[in-house]
Amino acid sequence: MGKNLAIVVGGGPAPGINGVISAATVEAVNRGIKVIGILDGFKWLFRGDTGKTIVLNNKNAWPMHSRGGSILRIARDFPDNPEESFQAMVKALMELKIHYLITIGGDGTSFVAREIEKRTKGKISIVHVPKTIDNDLPLPGGAATFGFETARHWGTEIVKNIIEDARTTGRWYFITTMGRHTGHLALGIGKAAGATITLIPEEFKQKKLKFSRVANILEGAIIKRLSQGYSYGVAILAEGVAGKIDVKELSGYEFLENDERGALRLSEIQLGRILQHFVSKELASREIKLKIVHKTIGYELRAADPIPFDAEYTRTLGYSAMKYLLKGGSGAMISFYEGRVKPIPLRKIIDPATKRTRVRYVDTKADPFIVGRQYMIRLEKEDFTRPAITRLAKAGRMNVDEFKKRFAYLV
């Protein structure tokens, strides 16, 4: 009797999902293994439903390797009763006679993969392929998670166009990008596009970040640009900055909602809009007429066709995942280090303190951030010495003492 492979995609979309599915399917079919695609993430499996599947083969999977989105669709579905739902899911996988399982996703998906391995006690061999445009999973050697490079590429193209619009119209843009915990995507886009300033959560070390501090950093950048003779600019804001701000303070500006896992729904917080309103009001109070526009980019990037880097990368990931399973491997995440496949046991990516997957943050002491920071226009220590402070205070329509009192604490 032949063996069955199931493939399931969890979490949000990321460019290259179909590349993993395609490569794994082709390799499995070539080895005489039947491939079952689980539709809509774990949604139906949690309900014990075995009917929401499709058979994958060379005909329907091969042509999809360079397409965006997910041929298996995707769904975020965390059960209200986890124990009951996990039991139903394991029963469904057994009914489908699954021998091998490839999970594609981030933190939540890897958690479910660990649960399946634990509960099936070796009856199902499992391998996880890490996916997130946030690039915040702890892969060795600083390797990117698939989808990140494509998201950065298209995010950069969008921001380059907005920079030109800002220059043409003489206005500022506050652009929020995805990045729930980290600023990898925001920093990557900001550096590549040449944004005026980029703010990421890692640069704020305070336990409770004051909203006014973020607003003052942006206002300071605007004033500095005005002092240089420019009325336009573009600020990139990682959505994770909102997660740093005291929730009680933030709720005074925005209605806050939690997602299906109980976490603050950062992507729904219009951080750029709140900051645009706050900074515009401050400038107007001193009769500085300047147009600020807010925009959020993120959903435009997640289901894009992968650029060649991710199309190639995901083909290697999908093939390697299947190869790992066929060699008897299980319970690991596929990654690459120095050009070679490096399976990492799922238990080793867990943070003992949080019991969740460790997060890879932007290292603000490393060169990638330091270089990005050097090319930003924002207030620096030397701006508070004469004659610079006199010029800045004039541009901000304040006297020197007012300017110093308002902004000196930022540096």
C-alpha cells in the first residue's frame, strides 16, 4: 500500500507558498507518494472534517511554483476548545491515512505541528517550512524567511513611487508597514527606497513607550527637513511600534481589537493616521502649513508573485522538506546554512520563558541598522548646539528654549 503526504498552510499569506507546495508535490509524486492538500489551514481539521481536501499532482501543482497566493488557500483559525479540536484534528489525519505531513507557516503553525507530532507518537512524520514576510523567525546565519525578499521588493517599489509623489506635491507621507514584533520589513523597505526616516519597535527600549515620543521624533524630522529647505518627506513606521505604546494611552486615539488568538490586532491600528492627526495639529498650532498623508501597505505584498529569489528559494525548501521526510526525519524546521540544508528540531526554536517560537529582532547595534540610521533625517545631538539649533527653532517657529524643551530629550 502506498503512503500519503498531506500539506497544510497556516497563518497569513507570503509570496512563495505555492513554490513550496509545488516542489514538495513533484518530488513526492515522483517517489510514488499520494499528495493530499488540506484546504483552509487547520480550520476543517479542527472540526474533524476530512472532506475539505484536494489531490495534488504534477498537473495542478507544477505550474503554480511562481504564482502568488496559496493553491490551498489559507485561514487563521485557533479553536475555542484546543484539547477537543486537537483530538478531532489527529483523528481526521488518521482517517486520511497520512504518513507524512508538511506544515507551512509561522509561530502558530509550528506550534500545531509540534502538537501533532506529540499526539501521533511517531505515526506521522512532520516537517515544518518557516514562512513570514516579517522575517522574524530564528533561522541560522541570518537567513531570510521565504516571502520576505518579495515583500521588501514590492514594498520598495511602492514607497519609491510615493517618495516621488511627495517630492512633486510638497507633502509628507506616514507609511505603516507590517511587522507585528519586529522592524525587518520596515527597515528593509526604508533603506532600499531611501525613505526620509524609518521607525522600528527595536529602537525603543522603554517598557511603556509614550505616544508623544514617537510623534515628536516625526515632528522633529519634519522641522529638520524644513530647515534644509524641503517641505516633503516619507516616514516608514513598522506596525510593531504601536505594540510598544502603552495600550491605555493608545486606546485614547484608536479603537483597539484583539485577533483570534487574543493578541492586539496591530495591522488594524491606523498608526500613521493617528500620528498624522497629532503631528498636523501641533504644526498647525504654530501656523506651519504642511500636508501629511497616512497610508498602510502590507496586504498588497503578501500574495504577490514571488521574485526570482523566493521562487528559487521555495523550490529548494519544498524539495528539501520532502527529502528530509523520506530519510526518516521528523519534528524539525527546514532551513539553510552556508548553502546546505539544516533541519532544526522544533523544540530548539522554543523560548523557554514564553513557550513560543523565539523571535528574531533587528539588532540595533549591528551594521544593517547602523547604516540605515546614518541615512535618516532626524534630530541628532549636534542639532542642539549653535548655530544648528537656532536654524531649527526658526524652522519650527519656536524660540531656542522652547525647541530645546520640546525635543532635546529625544537625543
